[in-house]
Amino acid sequence: MKDFIKCATDPNLGDLTYSEARQFLSNAGERLSTVEQMKLPPKAKRYLFQFVSSLNDAIRDVAQDARVLDNYRNAVD
């Protein structure tokens, strides 16, 4: 999360790219093992789920605006 916040807010790093956003999404949502998820307190799990859901929605919105939503859906399914 710290890396995402730094990347998303540091003006010296430029805009967050699609590739970076997908990597953050993968790290937060897919690479966290079941054991790691079980160790999280309920509040942290809720925040993690909200982050993953919001980031996924934002990526989907950008893909739709770029008229590549079908490509995005096919890539993540």
C-alpha cells in the first residue's frame, strides 16, 4: 500500500500507468495468499477489499474511456 500511495501521489513520478495499476491490483488482490488474508484483522481485510474493488473499477473505467473495455475483460477473465 505504501508503494501505491507513493506512486499515485508523488508528482515527481508522473502519472500512474495502466501497467503499474494492474501490478498493484495483482499484488493486493491476487498474490496475497489465503494464509496472509486470514492473518489480517477484519478491518484491514475490509480496507484491502475496498482498495482492490476501487482500483479495479478505476482501471475498468479507463479501459472503457479508451474503448478497450472488451480487451480488458478478456485479459482479466
